[in-house]
Amino acid sequence: MTILTFAQAKQLLTTVSKTVPDQLSCDDCFELMAEFADAEIHGNELTAALKAVRIHFSQCPCCAYEYTTLLEALQEPEAILK
Ligand SMILES: [Zn+2]
């Protein structure tokens, strides 16, 4: 009987978690980021392109971090007004 090593199990999980294809490059993602933030903030329905952005965030910590920073920057003025 074959037992997976920890490394093999981890590799398998990584492969499974990436079954949703990431269609965007980081540049594409960056271009759509403001639009995505706008849609999220206003609760607009996401277009196919914006859904791809969301998928990219789930697979790219770098862009996800950029987005968090952008959201904070966008929401700050409102926080001051309240
Ligand atoms: Zn990225």
C-alpha cells in the first residue's frame, strides 16, 4: 500500500485548488482592479472580466494585497465623513 508523503499530499492539494483557470496576468488584473473595487463597494453584479479578477486574487497573493490596500484607500474618505 502506498502512503503519500506530506510533500506529495501538499502538491496534490495545490493542484486541486487550482482547477479554476486563472485567465488574467497581473497587469490585466491591475487594470481592472479599480473597476472591481467599485463593483464590490456598490454591490454591482460582477461582469465576466471582474469575475476573472476575483479568481486572480484567490491565486495571486501579490494582487490580493494590492487590492486590500486600494480598498482601504477608497474607503478611508467615507470613514472620515461618518
Ligand atoms: Zn497578480
